[in-house]
Amino acid sequence: MDPGFREILIAILSLSFVVFVALFGHVPALRKTPIGWGHAFIWKTFPGWFTKMDIKLTGGLLVRSVKNLFNYLMYEKHPLIQLFYLAMVTGGLYLFYLGAWPRLWSTFHRIMVPIVCSTPYITLYLASYTDPGYITNENHQRAMKLYPYDWVNFKPGYNCSTCRFEKPARSKHCPICKHCIAKADHHCVWINNCVGHKNIKWFFAFLMSTNIILVYGFYLTFYMIKQIVADTLPKGTTIPDLSWGEYVNEFFLCLVLDVSLGIVCLLCLMTGLMSFGFTGYHFYLLWAGTTTNETFKWTDWKDDISAGEVWMAQDPTRNPFTGRWSSQTPGPLNAFNWPVQSDKIVYRIINPEEMEYLDKQLIWTKVDSMDDLVNVYDIGFKKTLEGVIWPTEF
């Protein structure tokens, strides 16, 4: 392999890995792994060192400027990341048009390429501008009926300090969107919008369309580069005649010979790894019957159980649902026909004195395992997926 090209490849791989660590190292499953430690270094340790140095040199001027920029980027609605995504897609398509379009070998691909390339733009628009499930004073009572309280992560009686109403189960206030969101998953900078009860299907469509264009682009450019390799071989030599090392060296050499094809091929490969990982994580959440927001809550419970701070009681007289609204006529899945129920109540008790505030009529036992906690929202992948595709109106 050409030494210069090897250095470029290593730089691209290294940058992709750093971006992955910075964006996804906070995921609970990665928190206690080298990726999680790397994320902590990027966002906590290194900024701490930088702050101490800046205070000595400029009195903290640089840190204040960086914090203001960071707060704008992370806590205000802006289209910068959307524009970055669109620039990556549009730039890649332009390079594809320069290097790959003239090489397309069939009418089928000349038809499919425009179709596949249009889907990320369409799904990005739908995910970005569809109401994610804003809870307002007008629809609050209907939002309360969407999901039952589980008495673990969501208990009745808690009010949103900003919206001034009781928080429905599975909802969360987004400080960026300035709204409480029904079945809040997370605020996604790629779509400049929250992912919630009403638009999560378009979020999945956006992820899948991105994956499809990356796989399709990689397939086409890889095949074309492979043909270039075959054309550059000495007469009488075919690709099967090459050793694996010789083939890899020829392949990367041809990436350099046709820069447009090479960039598109590597761009699809590198970003595809991240995109598929992110998509796989969200399909896992569907399978587990939870959300990104709720996974953090479950991780906190796991840590608190390990510390011996979680107590649980069984209250057979308690309505396991909302306990606030009369049952309606049977319809789409909601709090009144939810298939999973639990009559258990769970609390964190950090100081022994707090035990005095627990209901004395119930028998409280310390929780020793996460298996003792019930996720009432895990109703099976099929039903959860149906709820994503056909969300209940409220």
C-alpha cells in the first residue's frame, strides 16, 4: 500500500473512532468500557485541564467563550448539524456523479440511484418537521392516557416546573424544544428536533434511508474500483491470481487513481459503521421496550441497587394504571388496556432516616437484583413496533 495513502486511511479511521467515542461513549452499555472512559476524558478530564491552564493565562476568557459557543450548539435549536449532514450527502452525491455515474452499467441502477438518493432528504424533512409529541394544555389530559405509570421510573404527582402541569408517564421536558414530549426518546441534533411518540417512525425511516444510501453507494463504488483494478493488471493476469496483500495494495492504489470514487467509497464505509451502530442501538431499544431516556434511568437503578439503596413494596390495592381517568371504549393500545401490569412500588432510600416517609402499612424489602424490577413498557417487539408505525393520537 502506498505510504501516503496509508497515512490518510489511518487518519480517517482515527477521526471516525474519536467522533464515535465523543458521540456515543455516554451510552449506558459503554459507560464502563474503554469507549466510555475515552468519552469521560474528552468531555470531563481534558476540559478540566484546559480550564486550569486558561485561568492561569487569560483569567478564564477562552473558557467562557467556549462555554457560550458550546451552550449555543448543545442547548439551542439551530440547523448547523442538519446543514453538515446535508453537505455530506450532497457533496458525496456530487462526487458520485463525477466519478461513478458515467460508469453505471445498467438501466436499473440509473433508475434506482435517483430514488435511493432522494430518500434521505425526504425522511430528514419528515423527522425534522413532524410534531414529536408536544404536550400542551389542550392535549394534556389525552396525553395522560397514553401510557400507564410504572411506579419505578414514572410516578404520578410530579409536575413539570416549566410547563406547569402533571407529567404524563414516559414524558420528558426538552430544554431545547421548550416542550414536554410524549414518550420522549432524545433530542437529536441530526434532525434538530426531539424524537418522541409521534415522529419516531420518521426518525427510523431517516436512519434506514441513510443506511441504504451508504450501503448502495459503497456497493457501486467498490464494484467500479474492482473493475479498475482488473483493467490495470498486466495482460493475462486476473484478480484471482493476486494474493490478498497484492489485491489490497492494487485496490487502494486505484482509490488514489480515481479520487472521486475513492472518496465516496471511503465515506460510505466509515460513516456507514457509525450509522449502522446507531441504528442497531435504537432497534435494541425497540426490542427491550424502552427509550434512550429510560435506559439512563434503568442504569441509575442498577447502580443504586448495587449500593443497597433501593426498596420495594407490593400494594395490591393500588391501581397499576394512572388511577385518574375513567376507562374509555376499547381502541388502540393505551393505559387502560396495557397488557403488562405491576402492583410494586419502588423508591431510592439514600439516608436511613428517609424510611420514615414510606407507607407504614406496606412491607418494604431491599431490592437485590434488577430482575426484581418490572418494565411494564416491554410488551414485545411486535407490539412496540406497531406502536411506532401507528402511534395512538392524543
